[in-house]
Amino acid sequence: MNPIITAFASSPDRGQGLARDMRVRWALEEVGQPYDVRLVSFTEMKQPAHLALHPFGQIPTYEEDGLALFETGAIILHIAEHHAGLLPGDANARARAVTWMFAALNTVEPPIVERETASYMERSEAWHEHRLPMMEERIRTRLGQLSAWLGGADWLDGVFSAGDLMMASVLLRLKASSDMLEEYPNLSAYVARGEARPAYRRAFAAQLEVFNASSPG
Ligand code: GTB
């Protein structure tokens, strides 16, 4: 039986790959694991059946025989540990790839999400325009550090890994909501390399199809 993931029945981004099921789809495509998708509405996500899978009432979730997971970090690590292609064989290189997954989720994604959330939750507050530059400075600090680490390399630690998949996914979210990424040409090129991967393109097409299928005409 294929694993089953959940995704938005109606994603606010109109299928532009910004919801977090995209990174799970990408990981599954990278390792060649077919999967099924159960689409859920915002109402269904808060109902007991979904809360039994995801205590915070969110997507994505991941189910396979006898196992239900939530949190994209845990899901992608699980996929990477059970299939070849997303983690190096060498134990130390593997640990470093996992480190980059955590860095993407714990160090780079939070300031990006904070700015994005503020832009729709706090935009009408008088203090928003004063807070915005501070939030953007925090993002630039991380982008500058990441850019310095990457230098002229293709990937963060040698070959493409789950760490790159997660980092590129996080940066793609920034790219969709600001021009900041363009200030770092090596990071822009890094994200473009991720987007050019056949697995990424298949995942993107699959989630866009959900939007197209639900739109008239
Ligand atoms: N830490 C969790 C993880 O990594 O799995 C975060 C999961 C999460 O934030 N899920 C969001 C969700 O279910 C969807 S991805 N939200 C509904 C809710 O909380 O009620 C966040 C997201 C949503 C939509 C867009 N978009 O349309 O642009 C982008 C990102």
C-alpha cells in the first residue's frame, strides 16, 4: 500500500507549492516512492479524525502501514531513512545532512514565517511598518550566513540531500513573498537548482493539479 499524505483541498496559494505538503511530495518523488493524497478542508483539519493524526490540526500528515506521522521534519527524515537517495551512506555525512534539515526548520524558517505571518496578521497595525525592517534584518542575517557557507558550491554539504531539500523549500517560501533572496545570487541559484530537479517538478505539478482540478474552466 502506498503511503498517504494529507494536503489542503483548497490551498490559499492556488497550487504554487508553498504549503508544506510540497516538501513531502518532493521527498517522495526523489526516492521514487509512489504516494496517495487525501485532501482535507480547513474544517476537516480541526475535526477529531484529523486531530488523531495531527494534534495541531494541520497538514501535512503521513500514514503508512501501522505508522502515522506529522511535522515535515519527522516525515522527511523517516522517508530519507527508509529509502536511498536523500541521505549519504557515510555516518558523519548523514549526521551533517540531518543537521541541515534542523537548521532549515529551526534557524532559517522561523524569521521567514514570522515576517510572512505579520504581513497578513499585523499589516493594519500602526507599528507594523516599524517592525517590518527588524524582521527583514533577521532574515538577511541568516541569508548572509547561509550564503557565506554555500559559497560557490552546488549543495550545502557535497551531494544533494534531505538537508538541501528542506533548505530550498524554506527559501522558496521567502522567494514567493519578497525580493530578498535575489540579494544573494548564490542562494537564488541554489533554489533554482532545487526547482530544476525532476522530482521537484513532478511534485509541483501534482500539487498544482489539485488546484486546477478544483477550478472551473
Ligand atoms: N511545523 C509544521 C510542519 O512542518 O509540518 C507546520 C505545519 C503547517 O504550518 N501547516 C499549515 C497548516 O496546516 C500548512 S503549511 N495550516 C492550517 C492551520 O494551521 O490551520 C503553511 C502554509 C499554508 C499556506 C501557504 N500558502 O498558501 O501560501 C503557505 C504555507
